[in-house]
Amino acid sequence: YVPEYVLLEVTTLLKQKGYLDLAKNFITRVTNPNQSTFIPSDQYFTETQFAFLNAEKNNKLSFIDTALLVLSREYTIITFDKQLQKEIEKFN
């Protein structure tokens, strides 16, 4: 599954690196209604917003990482971000 915020980050990065065709292909494949892999942000925005606004001051997670943390309750999150992984392990 691909959350909307991840789609935004990956697509932006691909375009910035000069891979516009790959970025377009990625969007097309992820949002294909026959594959059901896209998770629109409206399904988890409110909970993400609440978690972000109520996080402790020493919390270093970005808004997108907070969204992934929220989604980790229902989905397996694969990340190379050690801080996010640590928070997911504490959260679940």
C-alpha cells in the first residue's frame, strides 16, 4: 500500500532527480483503481494531525513520518529511518 504522502514524496524526488517519466508511471500505477494500493490522506489526516500537534517537544518526526506512525497500526511500514522505526516499535 502507498499512502498519499509517500506518493507525494517519491514523485517529487523522482522528478527532482530527472526521472519525470518514472514519476508519472509511479503515480499512474499507484492510483490505478483496479489495484487498490493507494491510501488517500483523508482516511488518516485527522488522527495524524492530532498526533503531530500533541507530540512531545523532543519528538523529531516530520508530519509525514507521523502519518506513517499512525498508519503502522493497520499496515506494516517499511522504513530506513531509524528514528521512525524506533517510534513505530514503541507505538505498537
